[in-house]
Amino acid sequence: MSQTFGEVYAPVYDLLYREKDYDRETKLLEQLFCRYAAQPVRSVLDLGCGTGNHALRLSASGYRVVGVDRSSEMLAIAAQKAREHAGDLRFHQADIRNADFSETFDAVLMMFAVLGYQLEDSDILGALRTAHRHLQPNGLLLFDVWYGPAVLAQGPEERVRTIEQEGQTWIRTASGRLETPRNLCHVEFHLRRVSGDRILEESKESHTVRYFFPNEITRFLDIAGFRCIRLGAFPVYDRDPDHTTWNIMAVAVGL
């Protein structure tokens, strides 16, 4: 079993998620900056930045951006993509539960269920306190997570994706199971690169993601020094969450 977002999964991460609308998500982030920030947002800390897809777009729009991730493989891809980029953008390898860069930002992000990868209460609070420690007074925190009522209503199901690129075929199978006493979803990824009926390369990864209910999000934010402004469906933020909205976006302000 390989490391999460490790040496096999990381190089095809962008390929697997090429249909994810990062442009739309980044536009939403900028809209929320304008709607909720007490002062103009000019600097952003992207915790759990992965291969830099939000960070690169924000930097291209003129923000000073620092991206942080634990995976060296993901950061190497982010850095490679940033080499031809002229914006104010830096990447650091660190654990978001205890990272400290001795600088502050107008906004902090944790996108693509990053907070959900913090499984224990102490992990969640560690990540939120890292965000608080790096925020300017009254700065904004934005993050998306899996929404508990929708996860329980829909449940995980097996999904298969086949992607063709440059003569190669990648097949990813994902299957999940719930551990409801701990609000966890265990997802098994099986990734194969094939040619005809031959398997050229394969790997397996286990991802465990925590899902959240509104009252516990508010409680965690309160303990970490934030006030929750709103929980909205994601990416259609102005819609209220319900049993059909697997993903939600939280916006909070640092106190």
C-alpha cells in the first residue's frame, strides 16, 4: 500500500481531476473575499495546496500566495507548474497541524476536503489553529468539507474512471465504507495503467476522510478562535446545504 498522494498517485493527480473546475472555484473564492473580508485580501495561505491548482490561479490574479503541503511528490509537481509563472508564489513542505512561517495573511484556505483528512479532534484543531496563527486580525478562513447529512443519506458507492491520454489508459477504481461512530469514510483507490489487457503499472492507496455536521464545525471554529459566518453548498455557495450536497463551504472570520 503506497503513501497517500505518493509517488504513483501524485503524478496522475491532475489527470484524474482534470474535469474539476478550478477556474470556477477560484472565482468563487475571490467573490467570497469581496463579500466577507473586512479589508481587501491581498495575501493568501493555501494549506494542503496539493499540486497548486488554486494557488497558481490566485497568484495569477495578483495575490501573494504561499502553498503548504505534506506530500513532497505533490509539491514537486506544483513547483514544476510554477516555474513559468511570474507571480508572487512560494511552496513549503510542512504538516498543516503545526506549520509556522512567522508571517500572516489576509485569508487562509483549506480546499478539496483538506480539513477532512485531519481525522481526530486534535488534528482538526491543530490545522485550524495553524490557520488562526497565520491570519491578520479579522482575516478570513475558507474551507470545504464533506457534509455529514448528505454522506449518510447517499452513502459511498464504487466508482470507476477511465482516462485516455497520449496513448495511455489509466483506470481508477474507488470504493468506500463508512465508520459512522467516528464520522469517517474509508476510501480504497486502485490505480492501473494498462495497454490492452496488460497492466503496466498499478498502485493502491487508502484515503480516510472525515465528514462533518454543522454543530461540530461551529464548535471547532469557536475553540480555535473563529466565528463561523456561513455554511453554504459547494460549489453553489448561495444554496443552503441539504442531504443532496455532499460538499459544503465554510467561511469564518478570525477573532
